[in-house]
Amino acid sequence: MERPPAGWILSLGEELLTGRVVDRNAPWLADRLLRMGVTVEGMNTMGDSPGELTSFLECLDPFPRLLISTGGLGPTADDRVRHEVAGLLGVGLVDATEESVAALETLWQNQHESPAPEHFLDQARVPEGARPLRNRAGTAWGFAVSLPAGGRLFCLPGPPGECRSAFLDGGAEDEIQGSQRDCGGILQGLFHTSGVPEAVVEEKIRDLMEAGGNPSMGITAHGKQVTVSVLAKDEPGGEGADAILEARAVELRERLGDLLWGRDDETLEGVVVRELSLRGQTLATAESCTGGRLASAVTSVPGASVVFRRGWVTYADEAKVQELGVAIETLEAKGAVCEETARAMAEGARAKASADWALAVTGIAGPDGGSREKPVGQVWLALAGPDGTWAVQRMQWARGGRLAIQDGSVRDSLEILRRELAGLPRLPERPANRVARLPGDA
Amino acid sequence: MERPPAGWILSLGEELLTGRVVDRNAPWLADRLLRMGVTVEGMNTMGDSPGELTSFLECLDPFPRLLISTGGLGPTADDRVRHEVAGLLGVGLVDATEESVAALETLWQNQHESPAPEHFLDQARVPEGARPLRNRAGTAWGFAVSLPAGGRLFCLPGPPGECRSAFLDGGAEDEIQGSQRDCGGILQGLFHTSGVPEAVVEEKIRDLMEAGGNPSMGITAHGKQVTVSVLAKDEPGGEGADAILEARAVELRERLGDLLWGRDDETLEGVVVRELSLRGQTLATAESCTGGRLASAVTSVPGASVVFRRGWVTYADEAKVQELGVAIETLEAKGAVCEETARAMAEGARAKASADWALAVTGIAGPDGGSREKPVGQVWLALAGPDGTWAVQRMQWARGGRLAIQDGSVRDSLEILRRELAGLPRLPERPANRVARLPGDA
């Protein structure tokens, strides 16, 4: 069994180096490679000045590797990848397929009076001897070439949809998959939790996380979601990666218990929609400070229409009264951010939508509107259901700003519903979800 | 006038190499550096195995540079940055401040019965001679050191909130700003458009985009937003970067005309909220396929409560009837995705919310529910206002999937309102917003 080749990802483009664009291609490619057993050793982001790619490839190529570049294949003058790679290999550019250049010429003629400029047509050309990678989402072809010292380089377009098309439909993934057939396997599992801070999760599994172990493990927090990752490798002459991964999965389920709600591509909103759907139950939402984010999280799930019928964004007080039947007296006496308002919003939404469940959120998202009693980040959540209404105050981490407070409130309310549907104990009312202030801190 | 030093960003962590986490620190830092006149030449993402950082720094250091690393400063065994940097410099670790280690010890004692382990306390130590960078958002201190060949290295924590704290409050930004005082200036301007494809924008400014020019320019499309970037540098002994940037801004306003709606940090929802706010007008939303995303875009803007009073997510047909007064006959005869339903939703929302304007969205977000007549991606948008109601069908690019269709619909509806508020001509009803099918394409 050969060791699988390590991967390296190159992201090209000035827009990445100025911080204007967040690189989504590199993580996506890393994940696809990992699923095929290729671990990515490094990633580089570089500009598009002449010669930059060439000198990098000359430096990296001596180590036989799987290299994937994104960007630099388009129609403009700073798209130099085709020419640089052809130059490095000492070959010219040829048509990707018999009809590729003519097709682009036709496309141009449909929109312009003039003949297509060469730099536009170059998008349908690849270095001689390269494997063309068709891009169904745009005009620029990708390609794959073998480098002088044995590395294999896949050049993909930069726009994320085109990068994915050239990788998936264009044949890059198939080729890598094929070359991996006899290599040792690597499998990744992701295990998601919500409702408690990263440190609480880590404490439960710290002894499993020793460096250099198989499987190797990591923990990452994304807002209110804490994910444990497990990377399992085939033991030479021993257990397979799948058995190693599944044994660890069993262990994690024991350690993390009901904090664990999902695995791999599962999302908290997806789990909630699935569970409601299995029960034939429906959900309504009533939002103030989250302004529609809870409803959009739920409706981001394909098929959500089976369980989600309607929602309200009652941002203004009079909307809470008129749409959801919150009592004016409550708002006058206690304000919009209090237990009574949250309960009344949830109950009003549940009744008006004739839904089995209703979630309500009302709080101070900031940056203004906070006070000593009701600081920015204070949020009341309520869940109305078949057995009554339950409300809880959660403090959101205000330093993350308005969006973090809104997102944290959405996560918390979905987690509340998930636990209720699963018959789990309710989370404590005021969790320690702030970073503790240090004694020496000003 | 000295040339400003170039920057280089190192992102450390296995979670980045497996694609599990999207690196948000590197673009954020690149943007902060650029504002101070430091251009980032390259970015690297690497794992955290022993020696990896050391060998990289040894390779990169000979070129005097500003290096910024993120990650690898936490309490676990794979957080090796402090020790590796101290090893490279041949020094030991010392307490960041007189009370830093004692403070962490106290923090640990508050939560545990046992004394704090050394790897936990190491978070409050820095290499001898380093400048400590306080991190108010977490427990791990950052630090800055000078490398043997003259480079200056800033080591920041990996969690985005902590990275920002150590950079902004910890003193890194101040130091870089100070060292930049006598260097040539660089300024970036971003110019945002919506409503037409990237190619249409490019055609209007192609002659301004020649490589190597000052200012240098780029174009990026983010869903339905197309942004033109301009990077201006001081001309040695000549015009300043600010004059060069502003001259180009004037030119772009002439070329792009009413397609241009904002600059730099402005967002389309922010512009719409500001314009409504200036007029003392209000907005309501009625959403079907966007499921709350339009309302959450509007309420993501601080101060949106002045103009946004309430919104509905009428996902189910009966919700459209009961909440917004859409006629059952319309839904039965023409379905939920048609001009009449969109108009009725907008008019119902405007009347019920007593708002000046109401935007309605109804369409097929997929992946299921499409038909020959109403394919996935078909969306009807309606705007009800003081002078009546206007509806338009827009085709969203279905290959981007459910979220791209939802987001595209939100962008289009905000752009419709922006143009109406500004008294601009309405966009064509069926824009060529699909990538043309190529003649040779299957």
C-alpha cells in the first residue's frame, strides 16, 4: 500500500491579497481532497504579477505532489496561468477541444460587432499535452498537466462555481480518485455540539486528543457551535480508517452525550427540520432582534416548507401588539425585552399559525439601545409548544457585535427546540457563555 | 520617502488545511495592513506539526518583512508557536507582564481543584525580549519579535475575536502604523454595483484596467454584487495616492453612472436604510422563497428600526391569504409564483404595516418544486409604494443552488427599491443574468 500523495493548494489573485475576497475555494478543495484520502500539507495565496506562479512552481515541484491552483484563467490581461504553465513546460497553447475556440468565438459574435480578441479565445486553449477540464459554469477551461519532476498540477478557474464545475464535472476529481485507489485511506468525521462553550467540550475529551495519535483530533468553535474533528488513517497492516473512525465516534457519543446533535454535513437547523418532519409537526417564528434570521436559517433547509408555514418579524412594538397579540400593558410596564413579551410573542405566533411549536426571540442586538438593566446582548427566548410555554434569558457575547448577537440567538433558539423535541433536559438559564474576565484585566 | 515593507501572513492550524474552517483572519489582516499602506505579498497556511513554523521562518526571514502569524498560541499541546519562536531566537519564555501568569493561575483555580498545568500558564508567557500583545477576548497573549535578519514577526491568536483584539487593542496596529509614518502611501477604494453582470461592468472600464498602471484595478463579482477595486500609490515626487484615487473615483462615477451605488464599506441594505431614513419613510417585507433573508439583510444594518417596522414570512399559501390578504382565487388560478401573487403580497404588507414601501418576493428556490413553466430560479419581485405597485420577474442562476437563488432575490429586490428611491430608470425585466450556454456545451 503506497502512501497517498500530499496535496498543496495555490490561490491566485490580488483580490485575495488585499483582503477584499475571502478564499472559499481552498477550504472546499481541501475537504474534497481529504474525502479521497489526500491530506493538504499547505496552502499559498499569491498575486498575479508576471513570473510569480512560475517561480513558485519551480520551487515546489521537486517534491512530487498533487498541486491545485485556482484563479488566473479568465479573459483579462492579468490572467497568466495558461501562458506561465505552457512556458514552464516549454510548449504552446492548443485548443481544449475541436470546437472549444469556435464556440467562444460564436459566443462573442452574439454579443459584439467585432471579432473576439485573442485573450478572450485563450480561455478555450490549454498547454499542449494537458488534459482539458471542462467548466460548465463559465467560459474559462481548466486543465491538468504533469510537471517535470513528477508533480501533477490541476489549474482551476477562480470563481467558486466555476472552480467546482471544473473540479467535479471537468474530470479532476475522477482522475485524483482513480490515482488514489491503491493508497492508504484517510477519513474525517465531524461531530457537532451546541449550547456549551468550547472549554466544556474539551474537558470531556482532553485525554483523547494527544498529539500524533490515530485518530488525530481537533476542536473548533464557530459562534455557538463547537465541532470536534476526527481524522483517522489506515494502520499499516492493521485496522482500516473506517473502523478507527467509528470506534472513536462511539467513544465521543458516550463522552458528549446529549450535547452532540449532528455529524459531518448536518446542520442544527437541518436536524430541527428533520425531527419536526418525522413527527409531522409544524413550527412558526416570531422575531424581534434577530430580524428574520431564525426564519431564514430554518428555510435554508431544502424541504423546510413541510414544517415551516409562516413567521413574523415584529421589529416595532406596535407590530408585536397587532400581529402577535402582545398586550400593550406588558410592553409599557416591562418593555419589549422581557420574559412576558417573549412568551406572548411565542404564544401569539403559535395560535395564529396553528402550529405545533413557535419560537420567539426578543433582545438588544446593539450597537445602541442597551441600558444598565438590559445591556446589549441580553436576549429573551421563548418556546411555545403542546405542553405550554417556556422562556429563558440568554446573554450573548456582545463584543462580537450585532451580527454575532443575532446569530447566537438563532443558534440558542434552535438548540432549545432540538432539546425539547428530543426530550432532553433544558440547558441552564444563564450559562457561562462569556469569556471570564481576567483578574489583571483593565 | 522609503518604500513601505511588504507584508506576509501565516495562518497556522490543521483545521484550515482540512477545509473545516474558512480562514477569516488573513483577509481581515490584509485589509487592515492595506489601510496602513502595507501590501501583502503572500499568504501561507500551514499545519502545526513540530518544526514547521521554524523552517518556514528560516526560509522567509532573509527578506526583511512584516510577518503576521495567527493561531498556535492556545493551551493545548499542538500550540507550539511560543516555543518555536523562542527556540529560533535562542531565548526562553518570560511572563508577559508581572501579573499575567498569576491572573491565569487564579482563573484556573476558580474553575478547578488542581493547580494549573504549565501548558495553560504558558499562554501568559512570551519569548524573552518580545513585545507582549494583550488579548482582551481570551486567555492567550500574542507577542511581537524581531527576527535575526531584520523581519518583524507579530504572533496573534487564531480565534477571530482574539486575533482582532491582540491586533487592535494589543498594540500591533499602533506599532505598524508608527513604523509606516515615513513610507509612501497606498490607498484602496472599492466601488460597488448591482443589477448587471460582471462583463457589462468590465466593458465600461476595460481601458482603465491596464496592468502595471497606477492606480491598479480589479473586478470581482460576489453573487449579484460586482465590485471594482482601485489601488492607488503615491507617485515618487509626484501626486499623492489620495489624489490619484479620487481622480479615478470621478472617472468611475462617469463610466458606471447609476449602476454605482456605494463605496468601500457601504452595503446595498445600508444604502437603502439610509435613503429611507433621510426621507422619514418606512419599509415592510413580505417573503416566500427568501424565507426571512430580505428582512434579515435590512435588520443587519444598525439603526434599521427607524425604517423597518415589520415583515412576514408567508411560506405557506394559507399564510399568504390570512396574513397578507392574497386572494385564494389568485393562488388557485395562477399559483404562488406569479405576478398577481407578488403584487398582492406587497400591497397587503404595505397596507397592514402602514408602511410607505413594501417589497415582496415569491419564487422557486429549489431544489424541488420547479416545473417547465416555472423552473427552479424563477422569482417574482414586487414593490408597492406611494405611486402604486410594480412587479418584475427575475431569473436567478439556479446552478448556484438554493442559497444563491435566495441571496440573488434579496439583492435584486434591494436594488429595485434603491433605484426607485433614487428616481432611476427601472432595470430591464429579463436581464441576461445567466451565463450564456456555449454552442458546444452538452
